[in-house]
Amino acid sequence: MNPHSFVLSICALMALVAHAQPAPISKDLAAFHAIDESSLDDIASRNARLAAEYRHIRADLDRSPLATLADDDARALFRASNAMAFYTDEKPYAADMRRALGELERRRIATADDRERMFEILVTVRELDAAKRFVRDEHIDARLPRFEDRSTAATRSSLWALSSDAGTLTRHDYALTHRSVVIVVSAPWCHFTQDARRDIASDSDLTARMSASSKWILPQQPVRDFADIATWNRDDPRFAMELVYESREWPMISSWATPGFFFFRDGKIVRVVVGWPGRERLDDLREGFRRMDATSSMPP
């Protein structure tokens, strides 16, 4: 073999090896999903690691436009941005998710489930006008409530109240200052929340206290069907739920795990109970009420 041919052969071999190596974004996406699927108990640590890995993914995209990604990487990017939007409720991740979905659509590999996830995230990050357009343009089979805003700048926190027919969500102020109340972080789809409601309802004294002095709230999270919340509220109005508008308005809530019971006296937390292993939790609620002045000049 002459020297020229040898050099060409080496160059060709190097090109083949380079082509066989996974692209940087493939490695970073794989690392992201490995963290996401791990069983880390420390949620804050996991989310910090995911955010760090996602920054690598964004840097990769600066060098490798969406159109150059393999199909598997384009779908993995959609899943990664979906995960970050879900964990953080932040709009930039939802924007990344929309771009990834647009690429899946361009390649004709987007699914109905992808579109439903996109719709749910748009509502979750409170991009409500975009959610309305998305339902219209993509023909999503979703019933989107009408949104009304009666909140003011007078308080830091606000809630969405859902009408009984699930047709209207009305945002309103909710001030915790000077309140003596139990804030119950809850979700109608969570079987632990369902168990808590059942067990509380079986105790007449606790039912009376909770009915008079609690506010059940749904975290800022994807909602596939608002009718589920309306059904919960109709089933037992004593434990009716309202929806947190934005979690950042509620810095006093240290955990959005469901169910969580935050006992406030005059606007200050005096006891926190998270989780529902069984009826033994009723004693923890009784202790919470012992620490809390249940008589308040302001209703929950």
C-alpha cells in the first residue's frame, strides 16, 4: 500500500469510528434519564442533578440543531423537557418541550399522548392563552375551563376555585396572615389522599374540626381532567379542593407530597404532618389541633 492510500484508509477508519460514537447530546440525554429513573430519596438532590444535566443538553443543542438529532434523541429531548417542566413548573422548559414536539411533528412521529402531555404542561405553567390555541390547533380532546382572574396584588398567594360543573376556574387571593388553619396538600387521584379523607370522615370530632378549619389545595401540577376535581368536591364538600395557582406563591409549604397537613396559628406553622400510612395518623392530626388555635377570626 502506498503512503497516500494508507493515509486515506486511516482517515476513513477515523470517520467511521467517529460516526459510531454516540453524539454528545445522546450521552447527556441518557445520563439525564438515568438520574430521572433512579430511586433517589432526596428529591431536592435529584432535581439539582437533573437541572445540571439539562444545562449540558441545552449546550449540546447550541452545537447540534434539533433537525440534526436522531429520532431517538429528539424523543428523549421531548421527555427530558417534559420532566423538567413537570418538576419545576417553569415556562422555559415548557418552551423547550414545544420546540421538541414541533420537531417530532415535522418528522411525523409525534403521538396523541405527546400532544396531551404538551397541553397539560401549558396549563401547568399557566400559559393559558397558549393552551387554548393548542387545543384549537391540534384538536386535542380536552375540556378546558374558562379562566377568570379576581386576584389582586394585596396578597402573595392565590388559588383557583373550580365551579361545580368544572367549567370555570376563578383565581382569587388567599392570605395566610393571621389565619389559624390547616392547609392540606392533596390530590383526588392520590390513594393516600383518598384514604386520609375516608379516615378523617370516620371520626366525627376530627371531621368537625377539619370542616371548620382546613383548606384543601391541589399542587401546581398537570391536570388531565378537571372534572375529577369537581367530582371530588361534590362527593364531600367538607373537603373540597382548590388549585394552587403557582407554587412559588406558597414558599411556606415545604413539601408538595400528598397528603400533607400544615397547621398554621396566626399565619405561622406549628406542626406539619406528611403522608398517610393509616389511621394512626389521626392522632397526629389531633396533636396538630392541640398546637393550633382552631378559633380564627378569618374563615379558611
